[in-house]
Amino acid sequence: MGGLISGSAYAKVWKEARTYAFTPEQVASPLAGRPYDLRHAAVSLWLNAGVHAPEAAERTGHGVDVMLRVYAKCIDGQREVANQRILAALVT
């Protein structure tokens, strides 16, 4: 046994799994429409949690330049944290 699973078989199982995991409204939405969307969500979560881009890039196999080009738009709400870190660095 073993071997590769065709893309169409994988997509069929993924589509069915979404119906078990999500509400009907979520199934109708694009939420986790593709397995890759989970990876994108994970990287966005890491960056928003403060994981530095080089660390996130290493974990995903991206270069930092690709990481920032693809995911910079997903970073949200970091201005206040950045301001606090800059202030702390200036006063110490």
C-alpha cells in the first residue's frame, strides 16, 4: 500500500472534511477552501503573534524577502507593540 494521492482525490476529501468541520455558512465561504489556506493562516498567526520574520521564514522554507512580500499585508495591530519596543530601547 501507499503511494501518492491524486490532487483531485485530495480535493474531494478536503471538500467533504470541510462539511464536517464547519458550519454551513463557513462551508459556503472561502474559509480554508484549500489546504494551502491553513498554511497561510498559520504564518499570518505567527507574524501577528510577534514571531520574527526570519524565524517564520525558516519554519516555512521561505526566504525572508518572500515572507515579507507575501505576508506583510497580513500583519495587523502591531504599531503599538512596535512603539513600546522602540520606547523601551531608547530609555534603557
